[in-house]
Amino acid sequence: MATSRIKRALVAGGAALAFGAAALAQQQQQQRPESLLPPGFGDPAPAPAPAPTAARPAAAPTAGATGAFIQPLPGVAATPLPEPSPSVSPTAVATPRYVMPASARRSLALVGAADSFRRDAFGTADGRYLEIVMRRLSAPLPSRWLSIALRRMLVARVDTPRGLNGADFAAERAWLLLRMGESVGARAVVQAVDTDRVTPKLRQVWMQAALANGDPGGLCPLAPIAGNAERGWVVARAMCAGLTGDARARALIADARRQRVASGIDLQLAQKVMGAGVDSRQAITVDWTPVVQLTAWRFGLAVATGATVPDELYATVGAQVNGWRALAPGIPLIQRAAAVDRAAAMGVVSSAALVDLYSALADADDVPGALTRTTNGLRDAYVAADDGARLSALGALWDGASDEAGRYARLILTAHAAARVIPRAGVDQVDRLVAAMLSAGMDRTALRWQPYVRVGGDAWAMLLLADPDARGIRPGSIIGDYAPEGATAQRRKQMFFAALAGLGRLSAADVEENAATLDVRIGSPNGWTRAIDRAAAEGQAGTVLLLAATGMQAGNWRAVPPAALYRALRSLRAVGLDGEARMIAAEAIARLA
């Protein structure tokens, strides 16, 4: 009965887990970049319309029978996407069986899967420039709230920037979403393009998106017309034939084996997919023993067929796979629990969806002891008879996390339970109560605690930053009033100043004085600052989000420069994203505490 009460409290968000609001390990330069600016930025400043040849990623391999079969996960340079090109012609290997009427065809001038953002998000920005920025952006991002905003923009129906083929631009957006852990959003974006308009680049990302979702059936619309440019499509045709009961399936897979297109576990998993088809009468045993590396092919087909990927193989891939695992309905709940906390901290899974998953685990059989303790603690946090018992349960949950991402995930998990605590003076856990509510965007609910928080504490600072009704200029002395404690105290003070300045709540004189005192060089211009300032001045909300993510890309919040936070928040406010700016500002304090 208690579990049902948890579910009823958050039933409105139950569907969020399906959409979120996941890769060989990222290379060292992505996790610890030498510069927080994208290649191609720097002095002298780029022209208002950057030339297409300003910077280019590594050359793509030539297509042919030697193309990669074992699909790489995001971050691997061995098989890069084809170069951005506005002139790439759509794939036309075979004549489609059905032809859509002109009235039903979707335009490449407006591509996307949701009405979640302005159509003119990129204004007059040069498309090749935007592709380069997206391609070189390290992901996942350290900020949950910046990731959520960026996802909304990337999946939105937006005008294709000038100089680009709309299918190619969809490919770049989906590729970035995959690197962020947003597998469902990536699949929605690639499928927003009609199959007869798919370009070579989009075809490559289409396969990645289908595999990230554990959806080999998603390959079938393209398989008949994909040709042999990548070996994976040769095997995909055999799998699709098997899924539909096509008599040619066995011959196609035999040809693939004879031509050595695939072997080992990659072939075994493909045959297992075929075994799920009509009248296949195939029983395939998957042997993971010789496998030392997880790939998108292996992940996707294993998820689709119910084959359990050994835990040690997840250690060979990047953090974004946590998002893929959390969103994959083919993975049992107990196995998804190993990834869902990290996915929530990344912004892939909502607070309501996180509660729903743990509530479902409470009713499951054979749940490990550690998960049982979490589900029991979550039940007590929501349905305890008094605030004392509720606070005790919340504290146990918060203290049970082992690292920063886990601690922040526990705040997200308990956001709505924290909102049930009655505001009053003398509550020891107030910093984490406020941080929990703000992790789910409940700013006005958290502000009920403002009269009871200690001036100069973390909760006080977060509420000042998150207040949606804050107006006017604050006195510069407010920076000195903030007195954080702990190993990250100085960085939190720098972030507090940068956030207040970025939100426009300090005078110019106070900004200059505190920047010098705290050694935050927010006035130092460079290529990145000029680019994001120009995008903000021109109202390009989509470009601002991409450049804000570029400036804040890092392995964790400790590596995010306060000056980058200042510029990102100021630019987000300038293009009407004030709510996102306030939540990012509060998150900086919460995740460094």
C-alpha cells in the first residue's frame, strides 16, 4: 500500500522514463580537454559568418566493403562520421516499394521530433560552423540542467541552418544526443527524415541510434536501400528478413558468414535476433567469454534479445551508456538500477521517473539487499507519519551514495519527498532539502524555506540564485556574506559570484571589484566569449546553448571555470532562457557542496 502511495504521488511523471525528461570510453582529451574552448576558437576572433574551412574533423574513411562492421560507441575516432557537406545527395541504392505523395513528405528545411523550442533557434548562423561546434563538443556535460536544455533544443523542430542539408544536420544533432546519453531523443530525430532522403552521414547515425535503443527493427526501413557501404547493413538485411519471416533470411546470413562480414559474438547476436522472427526455429547460444570490448552493435543486439551483457564490459564504455541502459525497456529493472542514478545526474532521467523505477523495484522479486534498503528508505521518506521520521529516512538515503554523481542522484530521487517537509527553523538538513527540491526545478517550493535558512550557508546561496522573482541589483557585500565550508569552499564562493554576476544581480562596479578579489577573470575576451556574445546579441538561442555547453564542457563541476559559468548564464538570460540559467546557477553550488 505504501508503494502505491508513492506511485500516486508522482503518477503524472511516470512516462518520463521512456524519453528521459545511455560508447568506448571517451578519449582522454574529451574527459580532460586541454582547453575548454572548441577547436577553431581563439584569437583573432572568427568572422560573423565563419568560413566552412575554418576547422575540420579528421577525414572519414572511404566507403566500401572494408567499412566498419563492429559499430563504435561515441567518442571513438576510428570510424568518424562522413564530413559535413551541404551537397551530399540522398542515398538511392534501390527503388522504394512505395512512393509517398508530395503532401505527405516532410521538408528538410524544418526537421525535428518535438515542438519544444523556437523554430529560428539558429537564426542566420552558418550551418558548417554549427556542425563543427557540435562535432567537437565533449559529452556528457557536467551540468544536469544545461543538458536538459540542450536536449530540448536538439530534438526540436527547428529550421535547418543555412548551407546545410537538413538530413545531415539531423545526423549531427542525433550524434550529439547519443553522446549525451539521450538514445530515445536521437532515434526520434533521425526518424524525422523520410527514408528516401537519408544521406550517408544520417544512415551511419541511424544505425547508431537504433542500436543504442536496442531496436534492430529500427534498421529495417533503411536496410533494403543502404547498400554495402558499412558491413553492418549487410547483416541488418539478414536480420530484417528473419524478423519478417522472409525465406531469404538464412541465405543472407550464410552469405554474410561466407564473406566474413561478421563472426564471433557479432554474428551470434545477429542470429539470435533472427531467431525472434516468424517460424525461425533457431536456438542460438551467445558466448561472451572471448569478448573484451563492448560496442554499440553488441549492446543493441544483446538488449533486443534479452542477452545479459557482463558487468565488466560496461567498464569499457563511456558514461553516456548509463543513459542508454536507463532508457532501454528491454533491460530488466534490476539491471537498469545500476545505471539509472547516473542517468538522472546527467539529465537523462527525471525525478518522477527515478521514483517510479525504484517503486517498481519495491514490488519485484529477488531484489539485492542494497536496492531493498534504498526502496524501503524511499518509502519511508514519502509516507512517514511525521517530519522527524521523514528527515531520518532522507538523511540515510543521502548518506548512502558513494560519489558526487550518486549523491546528486539521491537528491533528485528525493526531491518530492523533501518538498513534503514542513518549513521551520532548526532543521539540520536544510542545505540538502533545498538542493533536492531545486534538482527537480521546484524553485517556489524551495523558497518557502528562505526565512529559516542560515545567512551565508549553501541553502541561502542557492535560494538567492534560484529565486524567479528576484529583481534589482544586490549589494556587492552579499558576496562576503556567503561563508561556505569544506574542501570546495573557495570554488563555491567563486561560482556564487560568477552566478550572481551572470544573472545580472550585481552592479558593474561590484562585478569588477569581486572579480579581482576572487580571481575570476570574467572580463578577459577570447574567441569563445566573442562568439557566444554575438549569438546572444542576435537572439540565436540554439547557438547560445551549444556555445554554453562548449564553454562548460568538463569531466565534473570542479573543472568548470567560474568565468565560463558567468558568460553562459548571461547569454542564456539574453535569449530568454532565464529559468534554465537560474537552475544551472543553483546546481553549481549543490554539486560542489
